[in-house]
Amino acid sequence: MQVQTSEAISITNESLNDGALAPGRAHPGSLDACFEHTDLRWRLTQIPDSAMCRGAYFNMLDARAGILGPAVQREYRAFFPVFKFNVFRMYSVRDYLTRLVVLAQIRYGAKDIYRGIEDLQRQAFSTWANTLMGKATLALVDRDVVSILRAIESAFASQMIVNYSTFRIDRVDSEQIIATLDNEYNYIEHAMVGALRGVLEACDVVGTVTAELASPFHGEVRIRLAPTR
């Protein structure tokens, strides 16, 4: 398997409507299809046993499956019979990543898994924001995008969200925000770009999000803000 490490990988906010399934339709879940069209098989071998994330994110996937259509949720639940988790407890990131990729394959098809991952992860911020921990954190900050991102930075540092990676804001100005992700086993160029797009949407901010990777689990995300009128 080839992994891009020397050249920057750039993903922009392209629409997920092109080539998407009609509402309510689903592909049969297939781990083999996921292995064929993504680096999931290799990636799972790189994630340590100790890497964990909150159960709230597992529940988010089942909820998203329901929003995407009854057929999608039925197929997801048939593939993963355990689909409800304790929101506060930490669970294996390997399991979460597998579920995320398979759900993307079920809804968007094998050839559009990465685009599906980005779309699914757009709900990550709202999921955290609606937990007791997220509400307590956000109650102390202004509802502007920089303050929200600073709160997310603190949540990463305190292992409130995950226990394995770091999210560090390196630059903020009127045109862009630059942050660095380290030891991030979830797809930075797809999942984390999608999650940050979700932050912009929640803050009613117009902008684009791109990622440049130094290696598969280390990279920089750049949020370019549209000029305000």
C-alpha cells in the first residue's frame, strides 16, 4: 500500500451530492470493499490498543445512519448489532474507525468512501457540544469560531474527546486559522476536515477547510475565512 507522505494532500469543501445515492437507498455493508478502496486494513494495524474515544461518537454514527435513511440504518445495524454505547465511556478507536468507514461505504458506495467519511464527521462537533462535558465547556466561551476552536483545543489537551491525539492552534488572523494535528488516527484529510467544516456551519461562518499531511497521522489544517461584509 502506498501512503502519501512527501507531498501535501489538499481536500476542499466539494459537494457530496454528485454521485450520491437516492435518499433511503443503501449498499450492502462490505469490509472487503472498504479494504479495497481505502487504507483501512493497514491503518487499523497502526492504531495502538490504548487509543480510545467517547461512546457519544459511536452513537452519532447510528443516529447519522437513521438520518440518511431507514435502509441505511438497517444495514448498519445488521453489520454492527451493538450500536448503542455509554456516551461517557471510552471505546476503541479501531472500532470507531471501522464503523465510520463501513457506514460511509453503505451510504455512498465503495468508490466514495472518503467523501462519505467527510460528510459523516461534519456532525462530530455538534455531537460533542450536546454532551454534558461539551455543554459545560462551551458555556464558558463566546460562540465565535475562534473561541469554539480554542475550547476544542482544550478538550483535546484534557483528553475529554479522545485520549491519543493533539489539536493545537498555531495561527489566527482575519483571513485564516491554522492548526496542527498529531497522532490523529482518524483521517485528517477527510474526517477532521469534515469535523471542522461542521464547526464553521455551527458558528454560521463561511469558509473553506484544507489539510496538508506531513505523514498519515500528522498534519496541518487550514481554515480560510470568507471576507465579512
